[in-house]
Amino acid sequence: MAIYVIRRNTNDEVAIINPDTGEQISQWWKMIYLNAKPTEYYGVKNHDNKYAIFHINNPNEPISQWYMKLA
């Protein structure tokens, strides 16, 4: 599994980036939540302050519903 980094843009949004290739892995979000260990899943907070979980291979479709907070 690749090691990814989180980058912030000038609009104060964050995205997951592959540091080896520079490829953007996720969309730009208000916040991204990653596990301390490498994983294929990550949580995001959108600009409506709702949360969802995504799989690293499908950054355009959440695998959970959108919630008001993560458990």
C-alpha cells in the first residue's frame, strides 16, 4: 500500500496526494481524516460540515451516507 500525504491549497482545502507521482488521489475537502496506519479508507468533512467515508480507489463516491458527524 502506498504512503500518501495531505496537501492544502490556497482555498484552505485539503486533498490526498501520492508523493511519489504527485497524483491527486482525493477531491479537495474542508478536512480529511486518516488512520495512523496506512489504510484504503478515509473520512472527509465537506463544506456543509457533513462527514462521509471514502475508499482510496473511488474518490468520487462515498461508501457511507453523509452524516452530521463521524462516530
